[in-house]
Amino acid sequence: MSARQRLVAGLTGLAVAVLAGVFCFLSWDRANQVAGIVSALVGVVALGTGVLALISGRDGAVRVANTGPATAVGVGSQANTGLSVHGSVNGGVEVHGTAEARAENGGRANTGYDQL
């Protein structure tokens, strides 16, 4: 779990604990009112977060990392530990830590980015 995920999980747990404590000290009618308001606010925040994530999106880059070895034997065979694509990739390509790709007897090997 990343540091950001731990932070979000911790803050969520803290918010649940605070709300549980508040609800314990309120009457049922009052707790119902508070719960309705909190639910509405959380819904608006969730909607805004979803829209923001949709708008900002990913950078479009394709990332390949820490692959295993591959061997191609024979004419027309291919060994690929990176990325092979037909056409182009929008947003760029990052290739890190790819393993050995071997080609024997007329095969083809790729350990990085191969645009066919």
C-alpha cells in the first residue's frame, strides 16, 4: 500500500470513528438529521472527485517494467519483454527493468519499445 493510500485509509477510519462518537451522544432524531446532512455532503464530494478524476485523466503514457525473460526459436517467432504495438502510442512509452529477450534461428527479440 502506498503512502497516499495509507493516508486516505487512515483519514477515512478517523472520520468514521468521529462520526460514531458523535452519534453515540445524540438522540435518534438528532442523529438521523446529522446523518442525512453528512451523507449529502459526502455524496457531493464523491461526485466532484469522480468528475475531477475523469477530467484530469491519466497522462496517457504506457509503462512497462520488471518483465521476465523470453526466448524465440525459429523463423518468424518473436520474443518480447517490452512493448510491441502496431501503430503509435498516444502519451509516450516508458520501459524500465525489462529482462533479456533472445531470438534464435531467425526469430525476433525486443526488450524495449517496438513499433511495428
